[in-house]
Amino acid sequence: MAEPPEVLLFADGSCSGNPGPGGWGCILRHVTTGREKELSGGHRATTNNQMELTAVIEGLKAIDAGRPRRIHVVTDSQYVVQGMTVWIHGWIAHRWRRGRSGPPVKNVELWKALHALAARHQVTFEHVRGHAGHPENERCDELATAATRRAMMRKALNEE
């Protein structure tokens, strides 16, 4: 039986238009102490998948890399879960291409960053249904949506 995680990382992304202004949100919870930290941010021009990836990346960045930790990522993004548990092995084997002579992997820089951060720790991934009443996923959605609104405001102010 695997050891329980030390940190739970809940993550979600949001986008108004795809592409368009977007946001991400995450919650870090230290399992033993119950201490939590909420993080969020956004970009004026992005995609939903980029924000889903960014939420996990920023969460992992916020965890002390001084020593490896057992981290369990919970997200409503099948893209993130499948990417990190199934597809990434082939992408790496094919030099970040989808198949031996296929097209390059979309969002490759984000995938590389996520892979490098996850390699510092022992990370597992879990998919939950979005908008299905999962409290932490709902909160991450609120954080991401608020960050999207802020990114929309920044975009509107810069376009005028």
C-alpha cells in the first residue's frame, strides 16, 4: 500500500472564450496540519487547457522543493490527468511529438514545466467531475473564475 500524501493540491482553470482571458486557482492543503493556502492568477490571452496546466504548475511551484514530498493532485481536467499519467511517456519517447512523426505536442512548454516539477516529488493524479459539488474543486473554480474576470478587466483596459 502506498503511503498517504503529505500535500493535497486541488486545481482548476477557467477561460472566457477559448482562446481568451483566463484564470487558474489552486488550494494546497498540508494533510497532517490541515493548513491551507489558496493561489490564483490569470492571463489576458490563453486557453482553458493552458489554465488547467498552469493551476497545477503554480501549485507545485509553491511547495518547498527542499525535499521530495508525496503530493496528490485533484483536478477536473481529464487533459491534465491523462497527460501526466498516460500520454507523457509517449511524448517524451517521441521528443515531445504526438507519435513518431506526428505533430508537436500542444502546450509543450507547460507540459515540460509540469513534468520537471512533478519529477521533484512523488505525485499522483485524480480526476473529479467538475461542477459536481466537490467542495475544493468548487472553490478552485471560484478562484479561477475571479482571476478570469480580473484578466478580462486588464484586457479591456489595455485595449482602450
